[in-house]
Amino acid sequence: MPAPDPVTRTYAASDWTPDELLAAKAASGLRVAVIVPARDEEETVGDVVSGVRAAWVEAVPLVDELVVIDSDSTDATARVAADAGAVVHAAREVRPEVGTARGKGEALWKSLFVTSADVLAFIDSDLVEWGPHFIAGLVGPLLTTPDLALVKAVYDRPLLDASGHEAETGGRVTELVARPLLALHRPGLAGVVQPLAGEWAVRREVFERLSVPVGYGVEIAALVDTADLLGAGAVAQADLGRRAHRHHRHDTLGPMAVQVMAALEARTGARGTSRTSEVITLRQFERGVTGFTAHAREVEVMERPPAVSVPGYGLAPEEVGA
């Protein structure tokens, strides 16, 4: 008879009232930051920032830092985010002496150098269906349960087509790549419903000690590394209800999958971890009138070292190199 799946503790935002969250925060002495990585998201980032700010900075003072890390946007993302009430940093301008890379993980890693809070909550900038209760669900477990280190979001994920209609359930890279890899290599994490969820929270003292893939491998790397470091019992999840974001074209999922696979392979010993630029060439094909045409995509799979190992970490920007 097969062994039962490992059970991961699951919470809900409704488990705490705002007053209970504030009391838990005061008792713990912890400060909270909400970090929004963004690239060319001028249409949605303002609603995300203003929603968090209204609920958790102005109405209830739970969030101490509300930060957007802008990753080389070519639109008005930075201006819209600032107008909505966020502190905005361009990723390439944060600790420029360590170089720049493109990707979500790079933005999250760079956030460690421009925030000081003890609990870091990450939320995507392309959300079109969500709620400020996301923040309560993510940080509540960390404020109230000292042995937890990382909280992953769980939600229903409708996939919206170009017209905004529900097409199918999302999470294709999760089902085809992440979940099978965890089943093979980290079965103790089988109870994590959405290992690639873009909404998650982590204690700074843990995240700053982890190697961070610069791309979409950041979520699965943080999950696996936290469990490896502290045990699967240090991981929990928060049921946030329903979440929808803009549809990704199917041909953009290949690079995401490569980065997820590279991150987990690095943690199984199947490949090394590169601290300098490392690019994998992914070939994808499209049929034309004369047959199939190959399109090469260069996928960055390098990883940033633990932030605590970077000289000057913890210093204010003006103090670095002083």
C-alpha cells in the first residue's frame, strides 16, 4: 500500500483578524515588507500596489515597507508604481558593482539590499484577480508560528484568454515540470499544492542565506533549499482563494521550464551552480510554408550567491564602499 502523501500545514487569511495580526506582529517584534517584482506591467502594477497600501499600510499598519523592483521596464511601470505609493528601485541600479541579470529571481535577490524587514512577502505585479487578503494569508503564519520559515500561496488558477475570459486551469509548468521533479527528487514536498506560486513569504534570515536563480527557478529553489536547510516542516501554505493573471503564450513556457529544471538539477547534484552568466540555448519550432523553422531562445540559468556573502550586505546604499 503506498505511503500517504506528506501533509503541509495550510492556513487561510481568515484565520486572523487584522487586530490579531497587529498583536502578533507587536509580540514578535518583526517588521514586514511586501515586494513586487515588475517588468512592463503598467496596466496592473498600480492596482496591486494601491490595493496593498490601502489595506495594510493606511487602514491597518501591518506592512512597514512596500517596494517595487522594476526590471528594465520599457513602459511606465516605475512611474505608475510610484504614483500608487510604492518605493521603486530599478533592479540594475541596486548594487550595480555586482553586475546585472534579467529575471524575476534577480529582482527578488536585489530586494534584499534595499529592504530591512524581517518577513518578506512577494506578490506578482500582473495580477488581474486577487485581493489584499493575500498579504494576511502569507505573513500570518510567520508572525504567529516561530518554527515556520516559508509560506507558499495556494489558490484556484483560472487561465484567462486575450479577451479576459476563463479558458482553462493554469499552472502548466507546475503540472508538467515542477510536480514530477519534486515527486522524483523531493517527495517530502509532495504536499505543496503550488510549488511555483509567485506569491510567497519567507523570513529574511532564511532567504538571505540561499543561492537564488536569477530567473523563474527562484520559487522552486527557495522551496527546496528551505526544506533542505530546516526540514519540510518549516514550510506551510496559505489558501488564498482565487487568483488570475495575464495569459502566457505557450512558447514562453519553455524557457520557464528550463529555468525550473536547471534550479532543481543544481540541487540534486545533476548540474553545478554557476555564479557567472550561464546561458542555455532552447530551440523551439514553428511550421511555415516550407516546413519547420527553428527559433533559438537564450535562457539564463545563473544563480546569485547568498546575500549574506556579498560584501557590504546590510549596509545602506550610501554606506557601501564608503
